[in-house]
Amino acid sequence: MMASVTAPRPVIGLTTSEIRLPGRAEQIPHADAGRHELVLGLSYMQALGAAGAAPVILAPLDPDDVPAMLSSLSGVCLPGGPDIDPVEYGAERDADLGPTDRALDLFELAVARGAERLGMPLLALCRGIQTLNVAHGGDLYQHLPRDPGGELRHQRDRPTDPGLEHEVTIDPDSQLGRVLGTDRLVVNSFHHQAVRRLGEGLRAVAWASDGLVEGVEDPRADFRIGVQWHAEAMTERRDQLALFRAFVEAAGRYAASASSTARTAEASQRS
């Protein structure tokens, strides 16, 4: 009896905008003391792995390297991170803007746009939804909650404060609503910026009670969804794990299609 063949796990690339210079207390004898480090929460990889993907980290190097990086992937996940420099959407810097790194912004924007050109599935989380919106020509509120105003808190005052949660309303006719299986959801909230003017081709599909956009999608794509919350931190909930599973399933379809195209091209060259 022949053994069954298991389809390979789709390879998902994760960017990271978290770069730090470790303090002296964090350095260990065999480490490269004083060098910049990449930082990315393990929960992103764990969520993708639980959904059936093989996650890999994309080093934030030259944007010209992005096409080569994407060539071996079946999907891209844009995770959380710091504020985006408003120069990327033609705005003046707000006095309360947080730390930014334009080189990292340019890399992630190149990843988002490159994945879109390939028709590659993309899942954007927290800062990721903001990157996706800017990649589509949209802009951001730079300092919540003052802008746009309102009493709903979206960010903790201090890292030691308890986590914040609030309810979001989801369009039940959206892909996001169908994937999550609900039109109302309580989510975590850890963000300083948010979608202001929607980027071209994107559709708002989830909102907080103050009207702030909490979810977007591109109806033209098989899977291109952004959410403002950290879904990777809530995969013990069936609805949040379902979001990752739908993403990974779309990546599997992309991989199968790319493989079929490559086989057709190879056969054509041989004939």
C-alpha cells in the first residue's frame, strides 16, 4: 500500500518593524554586544503554525530585495510595530507621533505592494493594517484618541497597565465577517495610530463604537485582510484561529496555482 502524500505547508513570510539596540543588562557573553536586533513576538509564528503554515521571518533589508524574498513564499503577514512615518502619506509629523524608522517603513510597504502585484494572500495585524492602508494610498490618524477624538481608549497608558478590550461591529456580508462567523466581537486594543482615509481599493468592514475602522479588506483579492487588533494573541478563541486558517488556506491555493503555472511553463519550454 502506498503511503498518502501530505501537501506541504504553505510558507508564510512575516515582516518585523521591531528593531532595538539591547541594553548592557541584556547582553550575554556570546552575543554580538551593541548590535541592532530584530524583535518579533513568538505568538505570530505560533498562530500561523497552528493554522497549518510554515512561517519564516523576512529580514528588513533593501526594498529591492523584496521580489527575491517573495518568490519562495505563498503568503505574507504584516504584524504589529511602531508608528509609521507620515512622510509616506504626505502629512506633517504630529508632535505626539511615536518613534519611527523610515527604512523599515519602506521595506514593509514594498512587501505589501509586491505581494499584491503577485496576487499573494496577505494578512495584516495592528500596525499591519495601517501599512496596508498606506500602501494603497490611504493615510492615518497619528495620535489616538485625540485625533479623531472620543472617549474610547485604544492604547494602554503604560506597558504595565492591564490590557484593553472593546467591542467591534463587523459587516456580516464581508469576507472577514464570514471567516469569523460573527458580526460582533470583543477584541484587544494596543494601537497608537489607525486608518483615517481609506486607501484605493480597500473596503472598511469592521468598526469600533467610536467609528474608528478596525477591519479592511480588498474585494478584488482572494485574501487580503487587515484587522486593527492582535488576533495572534487570541488564537485560543475559535473565531481568531479561523482567521489564520482562512489565510493559510488561501496561501495553499496560491501555492498550488503557482506550482501549476510553473509546470505548464516548463512543459511548454520542453515542447
